[in-house]
Amino acid sequence: MIKSVKDKGLLSEFISYPENLYRDDPDWVRPLVGRHINEFSPRTNPALSKHEIELYLAFDGEKIKGRAAAFTDRMYNSIHREATAFFGFYECEDDDRISGELFSAVESFAKNKGMKKVTGPVDFSTNYQAGFLVDGFGKPTVMTPYNKKYYPRQAESAGYTKCMDLYSYNINYVKNPIRVDSEKTFRILGKRYPEMKIVSLDNIKGCNKTTLLKDLFNRCFADNWGFVPITGEEIVHLYKTLKSLGHTALNYILLSGRKPAGLLLTVPDLYSGSASTGGDSHSTGGSNLRVTILGVLPNYRRRGWETLMGVKMLDDSFARGYENIEFSVILENNTAMNNLARRKFGVEPVKTFRVYEKLI
């Protein structure tokens, strides 16, 4: 039986359900997203300002067997000229009957909203977590998906097919030191483009940094699959998080003269030091670092600046004692970023996440 979550009691059950489902899983870490009641209200979560959302719990008698969120995003559908609904926060026991009921509830929601397609899993938006882990199972890095191995089968059994894959790359400097002649690269590009430079986010003065990050992000990624503009409120939250971690130094802005042209943002892997079973996520990240955003404005692409920003970040992070650097998540059709990882840094994907879709 499927129940819509209509009160705080059921919402608390929705939020806590994964702790029971994964209680014997040594790799699971309690996610940073979706752990507080206020996150699921458009009134208190800026990520939902353009959403209509419904939460579902699947029961077998009195016992909860699964959960899912269904939502529409008016901004996404307006930008992409689609009629798409999303499912997210999906968790379910290994029971295809229960999973089928959850997907049916999501699809009924979508049809009632006049949607023609369901895409997922997506948690709030593609600016957060997206996809089922389908390859490279193991402990997740901060803000990347982790799920039961049978979830892709459940989605496919319900008629969902692949929409997009996303990759994670890992550079372990101890096991496989990356040798990139950064001084030579800087020198060559410096002669060719003397107006360009890469500076720490900390050293950007005379502007509102949250506005700077919002504008750069939205301009750099506007042509990406699944793009949804990030709001000022979301950027404020992101920047506060980076500052609270004391971690703004390993974040960079590409400048053309005084004009911002690109950005690279990283975050310590808060999951890496977490307790394994039912672990919370309050670690400082230890020696692991995740690159979450690397983008350059269209007019400055194909000149080597993505590579140079990556090289500078690697040089600085290794100097600061980080040993494992993860680039994630990268769309399978993002040729520039995949070539950067594979050809320049000599690494292959260590994890693959898959977003599914279904016409309804």
C-alpha cells in the first residue's frame, strides 16, 4: 500500500527509512541531503521554489518497505521545453512488487500534472544528486549517490531506460602520482593569453562572491544536459558551507583581465572519515577531496584553461596533503572533461551513475 506523506510523523518516517534499510551495509553513509524536515518544503528550501512535490511511503502491513519523491520543476520544463516529472530519494527493499507500486505512484502524480515523461533519480534538481550507482560500488564520496545494487533492475523492470550516464574519476597521488609540467603549461598559455590568470576565490575582491559564483555557474553550464539555473539562495548556502569548512582556498576563478571566465570548486570528502554502518557525515574529509564544479565560459573553451585549472588544483591540493582527488560527476557527453581525466591525467572512471527515463 502506498501512502502520501501528509504530516510530520510520516515525513520523519520518510527521512529515517534509509537508516533501517542500510543498517547492515558497511559502505553506507547518512547523506547530507534529505535529512531534515525543512528540506522537503518549498517554503523553507530554495531548491524547491519552482517545484510541486509529493512524497510517498510504501507499506506492507505496518512496516515501511520503500519510499520515493515525485516532483515537477517549472524552471526545468520552461528552459528545456519539456513536460517532465522527476522521481528522487528512492529507497526500496528487494521486492519488485513494492518497487512497482512506488513507480506507479510517481507516474500517476506525473500524469495528474500533465507531464509526458518521468526522469530520475534526481534529488531536488540536477544541481544536487542524480542517478543510480550502477558500477563501482563502494563507499560514496560526499554528495554522490549510493544505493542498493538491485535498484537499476527495479527501474528497468518498471519500464525505465537509460537517459544519461555520469562518471567519477579518482586520482590517487600516492599510488599513481600525476606528473604534469604545470610550469611549462602556465608559461605557454601565459605567452599566448597574457590577460588570463587563475586566482583563488579568497583573493577575489570588490564583488559579491555569491553573485559571482551564481552567474558563472549558470553561464558555464547553460548548455549542459539537465541544466537548471542555480538560485542566489542556493549559492549563499553553498558559499556558507565552504567557508564553514575553512575550505575556500582550494576554489578558483579564471579571469580574463578583470572579467570572470571560469570556476573550479572543491569540497573535502566529508564522508571519507564517517563511521561505516549508519555513519553520520561530520568528518573533515581527511586526505580526500572532491572536485564538484569545473567550468569555463564558451568563448574561453578549447584553449587549455580547463586543463590548467585542474593542474593548479592538483598541485595545490597535493601540497596541502590531499592524497585522493575525485572529479565527479561528469556527464558522459562532456567530451572536454572526460578527455581531461582520461588523456591528460591518465585515469578511467571508477564509478558510473545512471539517470533513467520513461515516457508515460
